[in-house]
Amino acid sequence: MNIFNKIQDFKSNSPTTVTLGTFDGVHLGHKKIIERLTQHSPEKHQSLVLTFFPHPRMVLQEKSDIKLLNTIQEKADLLEKAGLQNLIIHPFDQSFSQLSAEEFVKTILVDQFNVGKIIIGHDHRFGKNRSADIHDLIAFGQKYHFDVEQISAEEIDEVSISSTKIRNALYDGNIHLANEYLGYNYFLTGIVVKGKQLGRTIGFPTANLKIEEEYKLIPQNGVYVVKSTIDQKEVFGMMNIGTNPTVGGQFQTIETNFLDFSGDLYDKELKIELLYRIRSEEKFTSIEALKKQISKDKMKTQDYINGK
């Protein structure tokens, strides 16, 4: 897949079939749209997704605290797996939001993308102040000679409902439901850094994952069964997301104790998939009580793995 960091970097002599949107999560609803883009577009058309970063709500809504299901790199990897040929991640800013609808169509879709077909939601609005709708786009298509395919209300509802349900499920710690809507296991990607090394002192050494992207949605605090691929080998473990209240912790950390693994993970990038939630985070009366609970968590983790 080809990735472009701004609209102006992409230029095509052959026609393109285009869709645009945030595609956050690249979940099952999104994949249906990508499938139409890649498998049902006219022959010799290149498939192209235009997305934006920062998320438009981050720019246009001052108090927006939206968290995203994917980092930009995670989204790109998922779209590539879905069979997309070209991805443009354009910087969204106030200036871009001021483009008129026809400016957007003529200068970007027609002149830059050489659009032959656009696949878009029936309720999509675009241009300055979101003034244009699907009827305007169809009229522009007739004027500039490209086809417009509408995504049905049912499919759009499926996409938006899924995104909302996934976020809510993760905030509630319902990883099973989130994974069901995503069509894959929700995952966190980051670099292993040195922590307080408490786990090592109580017999459960952990990899402390640092996620650089503050906009990435972190599921509800608690203990989860997880898996990762380390040195080309699938490794299971138990992850604690939380503040470690038993030892007076104040900041959220993401720590994973990998089962049947020993090795130096510091400074390595890990992608860790969340499979099952064991329990909420608790404050225990002593370190000894914490150790006993972690031993129980380990047994539940092994039971879950063996039951797979």
C-alpha cells in the first residue's frame, strides 16, 4: 500500500475510486466499505482512501476530548490488510475546513485524484460549514464526469453504531463485545520502558508499555488476558491497566506479565492484543494479599488459554 502524508503528494494518471472518512477502528462496518472500494470498482481504477489527522473534531471543537481506537500507524496497517492500494493522511486544519464544496471537488477530487468514482454515505456533508450534501455531489459528478455510489442508511448506521459501541465497550472493560464489533482483537502498541520494577520483586516481572499517542483509547482499568508476538513466537500473558493503588501509585501504567517467556524487552516495540478481562483493579491491604490475587489471576489466565 502507498501512503501519502498530504493530498498534494498523490497524483494519478489512471482513474481512482475514492472514499473518505476517519475509519477509526477499521472495524467490520468499515471493511464492507473498503471491500466495495477494492473489489467492486471499475477495472483499472486505483483504490484510494482520504482520511485526516488530527481528527476534525480535535480541530473544530475546542473542548473535544475524543479518544481514537487506532493510532495513525495502526490504522494504516489495518487498511493495508484490507487490500487498500492508496492511503492519504492529510493534515486537517482550519484552512482546509474553509474550502468550498466545489473547490474540494474540482481541485482535490478531480484535478488531484483523477476521480472516476466516489463511494460515500448518503448523509455525508462536505465543504465550508458542511454546506453540501449527496445531491450536490451527484450534481458535481455530472458536471465533472465521475460516478457517485451511495452507501445506504443501514450501512452508515452500522458503521456509526459500531464505532460508538466499541468505544463504550472499551470504557466499560467489555473487551469481548469490542472485539466482536471490530472483527479482530483490540490491541495496544508501544515501547517497553523501565518502570518501578515492583513486579520483579514479588515474582511477576512485567513489561511496562509506553504509548506515545495520547489520543489512543485505553480500556477501563483492570486485569486482562493478552497475547503478543515476540521474536516470531506467540506469547500469552496477563496485563494490568491501572495506577497500582496497593503501593500508592498515582499514574496509569500498562504492565504485562508474559507467561513462559524470559528475555530482555526493554526498548522493543510490542503490539499486545487484549483477549479477555479477568477483573477490575483493586487496592489490597498488603503486598502479600496482592501476590495471592496475582497468583489467582495467573491461574485464570492459564485456564482461558487452555480453553482456547
